[in-house]
Amino acid sequence: MIKKIGNLNKNKIISRRLFILVAAKIGLLGIVTSRLYNLQISQKEKYEVLSDKNRIREWKTPPQRGIITDYFNNVIADNQRVYQVHLSLEEVSNFNNSIFKLKNIISLKEDEIKKIYEKKEKSKPWDTLIISENLSWKEFSKLNLYLHELDGAKPVLSTSRYYPYSNDLVHVVGYVGDATTQDIQNKKKIEENFVPGLKVGKIGIENSKDTDLIGNHGIKRYEVNASGKKISEISYNKETQGENLRTTIDLEIQQLAQELLKNQAGSICVMDIYTGEVITMASSPTYDPNKFTHGISTEDWNEIKNNKLRPLLNKSLAGLYSPGSTIKPLVALAALEYGIIDTKFKVNCKGHDHPYELYGERYHCWKKNGHGWMSMRNAIKQSCDIYFYEVARLLGVDKLSLIAKRYGLGSKVLEDFFSEEKKGIVPSTKWKKQVLEQSWYLGETVITGIGQGYIQTTPLQLCLMTAQLANGGYKIKPNLIYDKEIDLDIIKSKIESEKNKSVSQNILKDHEFKYYERLYRNPKNLKFVLDAMYGSTNEQFGTSFRSRHKEDKYKFAGKTGTSQVKRITDQDRELDLNLEEIEYKSRDHALFIAFAPYDKPRYSLSVLIEHGGSGSKAAAPLANKLIKKILDRHELREKIRKDLKNIA
Amino acid sequence: MILSTSLNSTSYSFIDKLKAVDYFLIIIVAIIGSMSVFSIYSTESGNFSFYTKNHLTRFLVFFFMFLVVSFVRVSFWYKQAYIFYILGILLLLLVIFFGISASGSKRWINFFIMNLQPSELMKIAIIVCFARYYHRIQSSDIQSYKYLLQPIILLLIPCYLVITQPDLGTAILIAGSGLAIIWLAGLNLKYFIYSGLILLVSLPFVISILKPYQKSRILTFFNPDRDPLGAGYQIIQSKIAIGSGGLLGKGFLQGTQSYLEFLPEKHTDFIFTLFSEEFGFVGSMVLILLYALLIYRIIRIGFSSRSFFAKLYCFGFASALFLYIFVNIAMVVGLLPIVGAPLPIMSYGGSSMLSIMLGLGIVMSCKIYSRDPIGN
């Protein structure tokens, strides 16, 4: 019985204890349930994102650069098929071994291997390394033959930049190269579309229009497992090609210009005097932009860098030169506009024995025996220095500077399009005080009158100046990329309405001009200057008479210039050496500006030959050949212009 | 009294026995069993290969064993309880000398057809042993030091042997189920409180004797991001898998976390994670509910048993089963450190399946022979 009572007691205890235990179990179950609720219901989104992050990995595919063409749709920057070899790191069992094998197959150089190891240091274990960007067909086929021995190596057909006219357009189009950290930081578009191995523009149009050209990268999404192995492709947003660009350049004229400049340092610029289209912007010497695409070799780079004629300098817009006598039409125009003198004003040029004197300083004309009594037209035509010393003295440097700036000197022609473009210098009394902290001397005014001294211009500025004189004195908008907003007919009608507008009181004061606004006070003054330039090329004793075209349709007007690189001493004058006898570095720069055709001007040009000697001998003859080509191609260009307008 | 007992103990007809079977419990076990087969099938990305085949075979074999054991008289287990315990200890000792090592611990003995993990068997042996032990003790004697010390020694021996394998998880489960029975038998609450305090005080010492990987697991539990690619990886990936399952889950065979091998040990300790990823919150609740029903049925059988041994065994086994389930799920959802405890029936593993089915068989035998008033 006792036992039974004991057992009853035990049964009671066990039931009570079980009850407590079950209660505890229910409590614990509640905790687990609420935890599951928390994970799967409340925080579902968070964990879904984490799960996708786990399982989905993105690979970016490189964008395709836009194509660049000239005005006539000739491709000047193309995308070319290239053979590459990539190494997928996650599939490589022994990296050193793979590189060693590859080295033997595709002949990698020591420094290339060093670069590969550097790249490997920076990459993630699932990245793909580009071992070689540009294999020859022979190497590529050899690689494919040995592929089974190379784990992780992948032969890839890719595209890269190719410039079919290699050297001819490098100063316009520029070149591409690997994106640096700086490139990525500076341009948002590059940052957004960056993929390893992305090429970006380094200079020229490639650089300034990078944002338009670059395109958008694609994204391939793969499902991957825990060790990063691709299981399946989930989606592929295809990469897009960047915008195609049509430049205003005429490839044929550009090529002719480069040909004419061959073996010399210099520049040739050609511009449409109404639309401001830069038709040619040649700079010599040049170099091959294709060498930069896959990284230039030290050897090639040194060759370019150490060339005494400085191929890397874009002389058209970053080369600064004294304009020399090419500024004379502008000095004459300024004097006429301000009414300082009239066209009948005469000065006697008496030769080296009787130079122009001012406060004891003597200023010589280039012509040893003198020009005799010169009127304004003759002074421009024969480029008499004495005449312009006197005109400049009467005019004053500040008025000259104001007119020079108005016609395009002293500021960037293509604004910020090219980072390397230079502003040049158009001196004035104020400029000298501010920059050099010195007062102006009258003697400095005198030499500014013949384009020497402080004044510094780029060949493109001279071309623009000529254009704005030749179009009758209207401000134009220079451009290098075809822009449908710039319409010839609209420009011409704008100019027509400006012509008939009454002149404002401010015309001779310093102020900002809008595009296609008239820049002159009296149209007769401009006409006079242009006529004098005609004389300079087409009449006997004109400085560029020998370079004239006899045929009416090619007739052009121009002005030579010879820019001294050092002061001519009395001794030099005494010796009167031939060009060949002077040291290259001391020879004068030869310049020539012109517009054509004379009766109905349409194109302006500037020619510069560094250390070429005199403008009439070295620069003007090139203009003769160029102008023929430019005018021959005029019809075709106008046809394209109409077609483009109709498409729009 | 004695006469009636012996009379009763022999008067079971086969029909009586079949009538007494708890079919509901069998159905629950069958359902959970089939769910486990599908889950293992999913760990193999829907291929009916090695793990699935093995698991299915084991489940069928041990399910059959469960039914066979059900018809073994409960008094057999009562009589053989200490033998069972001693056998368990012997096997554990055998492991030390002839055990097979895997991933740094020695837990298995090769028995040709299967690798037996004696510690799993010990989980059941301790319950049977304690049920017998307390069956005989008067309630007034339970609190005495003599009767307190004996079970503690009985419990410490297997726990020590298992910890040194090392297998902290199983040791905790053995200790936990032993303590549950001591509690059910009626040991005064104050002893639990005292021992709890002693444990707290000795914790620094315990930690100092832990293996470095065990320490790291515990530290990682408190801050999984401490080492996201090392020790914390399992917890983080398991939580991602469960959380991303959402309400209804990613669907059968669609669990990306496990399919893409982000989930370690997915067919053993982390089977719940896979299940939860594919079937979501609803699926998890269904599984938990099935387990709850299973435990409820076991407790019910305990209540209907006349003998104290059967009662204590059923309640003890139910508590132990709950403990296994709770520790496993709490572990994979990040509520407890990862200690290595399989989910009953669901997890891949022969020994675990064997011990659960054996345990359930004894429960069923308690049901069938419920009128047996055991040993005096």
C-alpha cells in the first residue's frame, strides 16, 4: 500500500513536472517561431537581397566607341577587330605556370609580364586578366592550337580603335589609351561605364568628345556557386555603341596639307568663312596614333618625344608665333576705322641707310633699298614696314589691340574643345602693366604694327582673323564637329540684315559681339583692305605675286608674313645671309594668310612654316596648291551640305 | 497483485496489440520521413543519387525496425535497461580505440553495413536507464544524496566520453535529456538552481578547456560578422537562406543558397535551412507542427501508461526529442551557437535515425503493453 501511495505521489509529481516542462517547451517554441517570422517575414527583403548578392555576379562588357568621320563620311577613327588572349583567374590552377606557357606561345616581353603580375595583384580571384590585347593572326592561331594545355586562357575576338589615315589626322582626332585613375575621376561617363581595359580619349576629338563617343557598357549577369563558378547566364544587357561623329574636316585637303608640310615643322588651317567649319587643321610633323591604342613602346615614345621638330605639339592651336606682316591688313583697318589716317596717307621708305627713328631707336624695313613713297594700298601689297611703324605710332597700341581682339586674336578659337589650345597675347598698355608690371614704350607700339614684339598668335587664330575679314567683317562661330544648327543660309541672311543695320555708337569701343554681328564701322574700310590683299597676290611687286593663280576661278588674295625669332642686328643686316647659311633655330618663321575665291570669298587659310624663312618664298607657294584643291572640292562639299540639311 | 500482473502481462492477443497501436503517431513519423527524403533529394539538386538513396534505405529499414520494436514487450527494456546503458558505454570506449576519424573528431565505429555513432545510441540508453533507475526509487528517497549522486555519475560518464571525441553537441543533448528525466522524477528544484549557479561560476574554467574551434564557434555565435568567411560563414549563410525563403519559400528544388553550395552541411545539421528556404515560413510551421504533434502523441502515450517506467520513459523521450529539435532549429536560425546537433528524422545520418526510431519503438511498445505494471 505504501508503495502504491508512493507511486501515486510519484505520478502526481511527474504530471506536475511534465506540465512545467511542456509550458517551457511551448515558450521555447514561441521563441523559435517568432525568430522564423522575423527572418522570413519581417526581414525577407534584406535576406533576399543578400541571397541575390550571393548567387548573382555581374560581368561588365566593354562599350563600343562611336565612329568618327570627316565631312564626306570617310571613316577617320574606326573600330577594328583584334585578337586577344584573356586569362580567367578562377580557372587557372597555377598562375606562374600558365604565364610561362603563354610566354612561349605568344612571345611576351619581360616588361609585359611584369605588367601582368602588377595587374594580377589588383584583381579579384574571379576577374579576367587581359594578357595580350593585340595578337597577330599567327600568334592567335598558335594559341588556339595549344589551348588544351592552358587552363583558364581564352582566345577572344574583340574590337579596338583604329585610325586608317594614321598620321594625317592625329592632331585633330587624337588617340585613345587605357583609362587612368584620373580619367575615371574626372569624367562621370567614364566612371559609370568603366570596365577593365576600357580605352578613353587622351587628346583631340577623342578626348573632348569622350562622353559622346564612349557608349554604355553591357552587363552579363551569371548565377554563380559558392566558389564563384558560373552556373548559368541570367540576363545580358547588351553594351551600346557611342555616338558617331561627323567632323567638318575634309580628309583630302587635310592629307594634301600634311603632304605639303612633310619634313618641315608647321601648320596649315583652312576654314569656311561663313560657317566657321574647320576644314583642315594640319600640324607637322605628326605621329601614328595607332601606336598608342595598346600602350606605346618606350622606343617609339622616345622617338616621338626626342624629335626636334616637336611632333607632339599641335602647332595649329598650341603653337605661338609672332604674326609678322600678316597683321598689317588689321593695323590698316584699325587706323581707317578710327579715322586716324585715310587711304591716301603716304610715308617714304628710304632703305637701310635711312631707317625709321624714334627716340634714338632705329627701326628698319625688310627691304634693303627701301620702297620709296608708299600709300596704304602699296604698303600692304609690298609689305612696307616703315609705313606701318608710322601708322602704328599714330594709332596707338590700345586701339590696335581692341581691333585685333575683335577679329579673333588673343582668345581661344575653339573655346575649350582642345585642352592644349593657347590664347596667345595681344598686348596693350593695360596688359603690360598687369602682367609685366611695367609701363608701355612707344617703340613697342611701333614693332607691334608689323606683328613683332609681345604679340603672339596661333595659326588657327590667323585663319579665323582672315575669315572674319574676308566675310565682310562678321563674327563667326568656329567649329570642328558637324552641327546642324549652323546653317549657311541662315547665317547669310543674318549677315545681310546686319549689313543694313545702322551702326551703333559703341562700334569702336570694347564690347562683346554676338555671332554673325558686324564688327566694322564703315564697309569701305574693309573693302579697301581686302582689295589691298588682292593686290599683294595678284599684282606685280605684291609679296605673294609669284604664288598667284592666273585662272579667274582660283584667284585668291593673301598676305605674307615673316616672323623673326630673334632680333636682327646691324651685323646680320651687313652679312645679308642666305637662308641655308643661317642656323635652323635662328631662321624666321614663314607665314601666309589668304582667302579664296577673291570675287566671292568662301574659304580662308593660314600657313605657317617654322623656320621656313620668308613668307613669300616658303609659305605662299603652299597656299597656291591648297586653294586649287579647296575650290575644286567646293561643289562636292556644298552638295553634302544640302544632303545633310535635307536629312535633318 | 502479483498474480494479476503476471496474468495481465501475458494476456495480449495479436488483435489487441494491433488495436492498441497508435496509428496517428506512425502516420506522423511517415510524413516527416517522406519530407526528409524529399529534402535530401533537394540537397542533391534533384538527382536521385548517393545521399537520397542512402537516406531512403535507412529510413525504410529503421521505420521497419521501429514497427518491430513496438511489439517487443516494454518489460524487456525495463529488464535490459542497465545492460543497454553498459553496452552504450562499451561502444563509446570502443570508439576511443577503434573509432573512425572524420573532420577532426573520432565518433564512429565501422560495422560493415554502416558507421555507427555510439553517442547517438547513448541518447536513448540514458533515458531508458534513468527511467528504470527512478522507477524503483521511493519519492521520499529521491532527494537523498545517495540517490542524487548515482544518476549524476551515470550521466557524467557518457557525457565525458562524448565531449572528448570531441562532440559538444551530442554531449549537451545527452546531458539535457538526462537532466530532463531527473527533473521529471521529482528532484527538488533547489538542486537545479544550485547546479545552475555552479555551472555559471565554473564557466570560465569550462571555456578554458574547450577546443579552439569550439571557442571560436561560441564567439562567432555572439558576433557572426567577426569572421564572415570562416566560423561565421555557416550562421550568416543559413540566415540568408532562411530569410530569403520568405512566406512561401523559393519552391521545391529552387533553393539557390543550397543549390549553389553556399550552405555547408546542408544534408545533416542544416537540413532545416534548406527546407525553410524552399518552403518558407509556412513550410517551417508545418514541419514544427508535425514535430509538436509527434511529441504530443508521445506524452499522451505516457499518460495512458500504467507503469512509472513507461511514463517516465515517454515523458523523458518526448522532452529529449523536443530538445534535439529545439537545439537544431535554434542553431540554424542563429539563436544558439553551432554545436552540431542533427534534426530528428530529417537529417541525413544513420545513427541518428536508428536512435530516434528505436526510441519511438519503445514508446509504441509502452502504448501496446500499456497495461503492463512493470517490475517490483
